[in-house]
Amino acid sequence: MASLSIDAADPGGMLELISFEIGGQEYCIDVRSVREIRGWTPTTPMPQTPDYVLGVINLRGAVMPVLDLRCRLGLGRTEPTSRHVIVVVQHETRMAGMLVDGVQETFQLAASLLQSPPTMGSDANEQFVDAIIPLEGRMLSRLVVGSLLPQAIAQAA
């Protein structure tokens, strides 16, 4: 499933997003890429994986990697507790769990409200965030699920 771009063919179209918190910051992704939300489950570590890969879990018979999204975004490591949740996402044929501090809400908004993220001189910002959404006094960054799940992750599992 391809994510919508800012230059969507239907600028008057509505997007449905799900927001979550990581380190006091709000992020969101297209709700269509979310398969389920589950409580924190300890992972089985895998050797020779990137530091943001916590390990793998068994999701109804399928082995799936779990990413520390805070670490993936360069914001430090998460010490998982029972209050953390795993957002199971799918992009094309790749599926993974993303550990977040907590899920906030699902909401709809007009695609015209999306703003391009400012250029910060870092490829990481452009790679992971494709839009900034000013919403009710808050600023949400829309994440690109496909960029968060590199091909190597699918092969690690």
C-alpha cells in the first residue's frame, strides 16, 4: 500500500490518520497501514541487527520484527514497560511492530492541511517525515512507514 503524497491527486480528499506519542512528541501514520495495536510483549533478540531492532515476536504463527521507533528516529532508546504498545504496520509485503509510548487517537483531516517539512540539512528528516500537520495548537509529523521498514528488516526476520 503506497502512502499518500502531499501532492495527492485529490487535494480536497480526506486522510484518516492515527497518532501516537514518542518521547513527548506526536507522530502519525496513515491508518490503512496499521494492522493492529497490541500491548508490549518482550522480544527475542536477533544477532547482527541494527540497534533499533528490539528483536522478534510471534504474531499468530508469523515471526515479526519489532522496532524501537524512538531509536529509529534518533531520539534515544526506549525502556519498554507495560504502558508501551506495539503498533503492527504493513507496507507492501513487509510487516513489523513499532514500539511507541502510547497511541493517542485516530482522526480525519483534509489533505490540504498537510505542509511540507522544512529542510533541516539532514536526509533523515526528509526520509522519515513527509508532512507536518498543525492541528489544534499541536504539531504532528506524518511518518513514512515504508522508510521506517528498510528491506534488511524483512530479511532479518
